[in-house]
Amino acid sequence: MYYHPMYFPGPMGSNNKTSYILDFKEGDVNGDGVIDYVYLIGDKPYGDESPFRDKIRLKIVDGKTNLVTIIKLKENAGYNPTLFLGDFSVDKIDDILISIDSGGSGGYAFYYIYSFLKNEPKIIFDFEKFNEAYEYEVKYQDNYKVEVISKRTNTKYILDITYKGESYLSEIYYENGKLKEPIEGWVNPLGGLYPIDYQRDGTYELYAQQRIAGRYNADGLGYVQTSLEWNGQNFVPFFQTVGIFGGELNQTDENLCGVDFSNVKPMYSEKVKDPKLEDAFAKIFGLEKGKDKVRYYYNRIDLDGDNVPETFVYLVGPSVCGTGGCSAAIFKDVDGEYELLSKFTLVNNPIIVSNNKTNGYKDLVMYVSGGGIEAFCGEMKFDGTKYPQNPSLQPKLKPGTKVEGVAIIADDITRSPGIPF
């Protein structure tokens, strides 16, 4: 289909709303030596306040002729739609990588790569075909092991899950290390696809990431990491590994700082971009889009029992982190707007939200380390107006203390990319 380059076809129907530019890149994608213009366009069915986008299409404007090609995508709805241009097919011509987050709890996403050589669109990577081709078996074994078999690469991986801690292991193993009953996990569909020029020769390979789940989806065991290269017809694996999670040195996750967290349940951060939240924390911390390289993680949790959840946001980046931790804030929902309740420095994730309350708000427990201080768990109590700003200046929880509650921002931030600001 061809359109005038300045016309953006809207959705069919009486409303005929104008489509929006969701992302834009430029590069020579048809091989004629002239820069072309590549857009992702789509609709905002719930307005600017919602990050959800649908009817996402690829639009390519020929830099020489101004002819426009519109390509409809099979999976065309989701969050954070983005473009990347680079040579994947070893012809020195830019190909087009499209990424769309599904927004589902499994953390999976939609990925397509198109070649547009000589103005002929050809899909050379389809996430659905990848998911169909890469099958796995995940089985718990005796002695606190999990076996992961990759059928595509005919490879077996053995994961040691002793780091999961006594409470977790005792639910599924007898004291002698024998399984109480057979347990199978699974490997999620493609959750990350990243272009990497491994050979530094100008041609991009692909790094694909799939999350390994145990008894339930939040029970993460690690990631299958597959590196792919173009063989002239398809992307094929040339290297595959499994990345596993680790525990704190000389202590278990449930006994951090000598404190018993065995009755604390993890809550992983939201994956949906929140522009209003970005505006709120940018104002508080003096951040500027396009200048400050920051990513953020957030959870909504009711701290004061009024059935209206507060929003806890944790920021990571050079301008908001130091050797002792990073910045964070809590916002209240006041008539649909974010109003600052408290802000923090020197925060390390996860943040424990205790069931105990002080002055009507749940106590927080923050792990304090780095910056030359001896590690401990600081207790953050609400003073009637706000929480203390610096956890390193707060009372230390005594060893042996038992805490019950929820661990928010429980992501492994070394692997979870968060949401780019």
C-alpha cells in the first residue's frame, strides 16, 4: 500500500482518528544509497494518559522517491513500541527490528525483523516462529537441582537451587534432599531480543532471552540465553547458555542481616510505562528526558489501609545512584494525580513492606550497604508526615527479628532492564 509521505492513515470507522508517530529512525533500508525514513505509527485508544498502543504499523518513506509503504503487523498492540535499524542479514543494508512489550505478567514481548531491500518487505525474524522452534523441558531433581533440557540445541543444563533458602526448599524436598513429588517448570516465550555486534564487523547478531519458571511464573530460576546469527536464510544459534540467580554471600535471602524474612513474599515491579509517574519523579529529582540516563521500577501497594494504593518508584542510573544505593520515592494518589509522600536516598532493592504499622503506615525495611559502612537492615517508620529519607541513619533491626510482609521491587536489576525514562 502506498500513501503520500505526509499522510498518516487513521483507523477505519466514523471516528477516523489520526495515527501517532510512536517511534522514528532513519537509515538506508532499501539499498539505494539514500537515507530512508522509518516510523512506527499507531493509535492511542485510551488517550495520552495510557501507555497502551494498538493498530501499530510500520511506515517506510523512500528517501529518493518519497513513496510510502505501510506494513501491517500481526501482533500490533502493546506497550513501548520501538525501532532499531542495523544490518542483520550481512548485506551492509539496514534491516528493521520492531519490539513491542506485551504487558503480560510473563514478561514476554513481540519482535519482528524486516528486510526492505529494493523496497520489497520481507520478514526475516518472527518471534512466534522462534517460540515454536525453541522447546524446553524443566524438571526438578533430587538434591536441590533443576534440569533444563534445550531440545533445539540438544543440551542439558543443571541448576543448583540451594540459594532459594530453607523455607522454599522444605516445601518440595524431604530433609534427605529427595523430592516429595515430581515437579515440572517451563521456559517462557521470548522476553528479550537485543542486537549485538559480537564480531565488531558492522553486522548485528541477536541475543535472545527466555525466563525459566519453576512452580509458578514469579518463581524465577534463571534465563535461557541464546545467541543467533544469520546464515543466509534464517537466524540460527551459535551459542547458548543458562544464566542463574544467586544468593548473598554467606547468607540466605531469608536471613539477610541476621533477620528472618522467610514469611516475606516477593512482588516484582510493573512493566508498563507510566508517563505521569515519570513527570512526577522527574520534577522531584530534577531529571530531564534525553539527558539523564535513568531507568525505573515501581509497584503499587496500600501502605495506610485506605484501599487506595501508594506508588513506590525506584530509580537506577548515574545521576540517581551512588556507592551506597539509589534514589526512590513514594507517591500518593490524590484525585488521580501523583502527590509526593516521601523520598529516599541510598536505597537497595528489594524494599520490605512490613505488616507492622507506625502512625497508620506500614513500616519499611531497607538493606543498607556500600559506601564504606557495615551492612545492616534499617527500619523506616512513618513519623506522621513522611518516612525518613536516609535508611543508613535509621535503627538497625536486631538479628533474629522475624519480619512478615511483602518485598517490593524484587527484581534482579542486573538482569531486569526496568523501564527507560
